[in-house]
Amino acid sequence: MPRYIIEGEWTGYRSSQQRVVHRTVHDASEKKLRAWAEKTHGISYTDGTRLILSVRDCKPRERVEQKPGYTKLIRDCAYFDVCTVDALCAAQDALKAKATGAA
């Protein structure tokens, strides 16, 4: 089954701080996650830093050293279709408000 890699590079405050902090392998069946990552190209933080995302196909039998540091953040942003931490917090708060209002 085909696979793809999502890699996240944190920009930091200076170019010397730029480094890869996230790398995960996903099945080709996760089409929505891949489409979101290719569309947004990254997640912005409130302090001006960014997690720049790149997506590429795995080569056959390629071994990938995974760094799953930001998996939850990436999946949550993809679920709510947002590309900033502020927008994610607002979307989660709206969902909680809707859930408590409906109860």
C-alpha cells in the first residue's frame, strides 16, 4: 500500500534555529490529511514562529525515522481546517460551547 510522509520544520526566531521537529508516515487512505497539509503548507503560532509542513511520497521499502512530536496539533488543525494555533483554539472553544449549550 502506498504511503506518504508529513515533515514539519520549526522556523524558530532566527534562521539558525530552523530544524525538523516532526516526521510521520501515513497510509494513502488518509487523503484528507494529505490534502490539508499540501494546501496549508504550515501552522502559525501566536509568537510569529511557524511549523512549515511538507508532504512527499515514500519510496518502496523506504525506512523512515519518525519524530511524532506534533501529531496531535497537525491532526487537530486538519480536522478543523485551520492553519493557526489561534484559529484552532477558537474552533475548539466553539465546539465546546456548542456541546454544553446542547446538553
